[in-house]
Amino acid sequence: MQYSVEYTLKHNLTEGDTMESTITIPRMRTIRQTADETGFAYCNIMQLCKQNKIVHVKAGTKYLVNFDKFIDYLNTGDKEQDVG
């Protein structure tokens, strides 16, 4: 089971006043892990990375995919509009 990580920060503005902000750390997966968890083909995920269609970072020779953004991409599809 995978968990997302959230941190709540409390900022002291003035005496008695505080402000809270939450930071969610993205769940990054290798292409292989993403393929295994979603059933999507490894080569298709690699192609989406190379085309910059999904949110990812390249760390050395590895691509790390933002898993939650990838799921959003699968749910919404490509946003390009057909011309013609």
C-alpha cells in the first residue's frame, strides 16, 4: 500500500496569530514501478515522458514519474484539440 506524505507547518505571524500550510510531497515512481502498478506498458510510459506529456523528472538515466499526475493524465487524456 502506498501513502502520500503531508506536512503541516505552523507559522507564527504575530503573538497569538498562527497560519497553517500543508505541503504534499509527490509520490514519484520509476517507469517500471508505474507500469507494474497501473498495468500500462513500460514503452508507452517512456514515450509519454519523452514527449513531455506526463509530469516527470529525469534523475541520471532514470525517469521518475509523478504517480498522482500520471493517474490524472489517464483519467483526463490528452488535452490537444483536433484541428479541422
